[in-house]
Amino acid sequence: MRSEVWQRYGSINGVGAGLRDRQVRDRWLADGTHVQFAVLANAWKETVRDAMADIAANLEAAKVDVRRAISRRTNDPAERKRMFTALKAHQWADDPFLSRQMRKRWRRGRNRTHDQIVVRADQYSTAVDGRGRLWLAVPGLERRRMVKIPLTTTVTPAGTLRLILRGGRVEVHYQIDAAQMRSSQRPCGEATIGVDKGYTEALTDSDGQPHGEQLGDLLTRESDRLKERNRRRAKLRSIANSAALRGDRAKAHRIKANNLGTTKRDRQAARHRARVRTEIFTAVHEVVDKAATVIAEDLTKRFTGRKQLPKNINRRLAAWTKGVTAEALKSVSERRGSALVHVNAAYTSQTCHRCGAFGRRSGDRFHCTSCGVVWQADVNAAINILHRVGDPDIALHTPHHKVKQILQDRTDRHRTRLPVQDSSPATAGRRAKHPNRSTTSNK
Ligand SMILES: [Zn+2]
């Protein structure tokens, strides 16, 4: 049913023209489309609504890119406003520029969701049996015949449920009010702190403190495991294929069913994702314990519009954790009342926070060739990020090459004013405050 909705309405003439799920329901009721699926009315209506919402989200993601394209095309505020409004009101089809942009960035998507249903709050019930086990009853394919599912939790789900069938088990997903969560009651700190995202640790803050130090290990272990597993699966697949070529269909089938299944693989992947999320969320909570304001790079920026994550396992994991870090920063800040300020992070890992000159990074050390100091690279970057918030010249969207020019001009000016460098007491003081971890510890 989801595929049908995507196929019919996942384009310019459907959701792109502002079509609503209610209108689709009316059409289907009128022409009998729903009959072929042989499910109860509530079930198909909820699925239509959910699939239409997926298409709308897909469309909105494309619009982010088009808005950028509009900003690049014209500086005239009236013209910009006209185009933004047309885009918002689904009236971009009449404007040649907008329609070209939308067609370019919003390719017809397809349904990728095959394992879930949505159940409205008034459609299910829960009960506790004699042994204290919690059961969930949801409508099945026949009227008044509920499907009863034992749950592994004692917390009763509430509101709209999303039931996902994964590896022969049912996952029950539902929204909770973040204000009710225990971590939301924890107050935030008072400081203003810059953070840099890393690979070995989830975050390093501008006080020099690392957070989420297990992240690197978790990712390395997962990456090694995946490489080894993929190698083994490829070998098994080739054995199965050559068995099939020889005519030994039974063997080929056995290997495919017993050794190349997805149940265990998916379960392991889910477990790994949960571990990484916990590590990252804990790291962000530690930062917010100290901070009333968190200054960070906008980590969501480079994702929008990208269709697929990179093929290389390491890079794919890094890109994914970046998204989780962005989500954690946003959600924890909202819940605990700290402010999250995004800054332009261009060259923050390549310049010295003390003198502003470009330096060299090798591993986790940063060498400033101008003042001759070695900093812990992530700490240096976090301090630079912290300083960006008050920078009069570098705004959030200042292009990369302009940032470089500004930084270059500053160091040139600095050099002419201060011909003699380093060995000043200020250096020693700062070094004590932001100790170079790579030299003070034997890590
Ligand atoms: Zn320097």
C-alpha cells in the first residue's frame, strides 16, 4: 500500500501540488482502490496518512537545497521573498527557475518502508495478565479479532503506536513527552562552552575535557567486525552461487537460508547503534552539566540532499555518528534548557587559537608554526569554535574561501604589529589552563 501511495502521489502532481492525505482517502473510497489490499478501514487510512507524511518529508528535504539555490541566484529581497513564498505554497511548478530546481533536486522517490503499521491511540488496548505480564492487543485483518502481543516491558505504551516487524519480533514505538524524562529535570550549567566533535571521543570541550571517550573503540571494533563479516558473507555467497550453477539447488538454498540471513545481522546492527547513541548522549549531557550555552559546528549542514552515505565503512560510520551528535546536541539542549549556538567552523582545526596563524595537524597534535606551540588538536579546535561566536567578520554562512582570506589578513596584521614572537609569560599561562594532553599523559 505504501508503494502504491508513493507511486501515485510521490511526485510533482501529487504531494508536490499540495495534495492532502484526506483527499487521497476520499479518492480511494470513491474508486475502490483500497479493496485490493483487504485490510480494515482504519489500517489502510492510517497507512495512507503515514506514507503521505513520508513523501512530504522527502519533499521538504529537497526544498532546503532549493532555498539555498534561490539565495545564490538573486540578492533582490522582493524577488527572494516571492520565490520562497511560491515554494512554500506548492506553487513552484509555474515558475521556470523553481520548477527546474525542484525537478533537479526532488527525484521521484520510492517507498523503502515494508515492515510497519501505525495504530491510532483509540484502536488498541493493553492488559496485565495473572503473572504480571503486559499484553498489547491491536486490530488484525478481521473485524473484532484482535492480535495479542506479549511485551517485554512493564511500561504501558501510550498515544499513536508504530509497530515494526523486525527479525520475527514486534517493536512497539511511540512518542513520549520529553518533559517527563528524568534527564530533563537535570538543570544545565552556567558556563559558555565550545565543543568539537571527534572520532576517538564524541566531543572535546574548550576546557580541554574529552567526553564520550569510548566512541573511537566502539566504531573501530564495529568497522573491523563488519569488514570480516562482509568478507565471510561474500565467500559463502560465491559457494552458494557455484552450487546453484552445478545444479545443487538444495545446497544453495541451505546456505542462503542458514548463513546469509538478515535476522542476526540486523539485531547486531541495532545493538551497536544503541551503544553508540548512549555514548554520544552521555557525552552531550556531561557538556550540558557545565554549560548554559554550547557553541558547536552545525553538524547537520553537509547531510541535506546527500542521497547515500559513503561506501567505505569507516566513513559511513563517521558520517552516521555525526548525525547522532547533531541530534543529541539539539535534543539535550532543548530538554535541559541550555542554548545551542551554531557557528561557522571553517579552519577551526587548522588555526592556532592563541595567535590565529595557520598551523599543521599531525594525528591528535596541532603545531603552530608561528608561535611554536603544540596543542592537543581537538582542544585547540574547540577553543576556536568558542571564539567564533563573537567573531565580527565570520558569520554562520560566510563561505569557506572568504573565511580563509579573513584569517590570513588577521595573521598578516598581527605579524606586523608583533615582530617578536613566543616565550612570553602569556603562553605559559594559557598552556597551564589548557594542558596539552598528548604530552601530560601517556595515552
Ligand atoms: Zn600560534
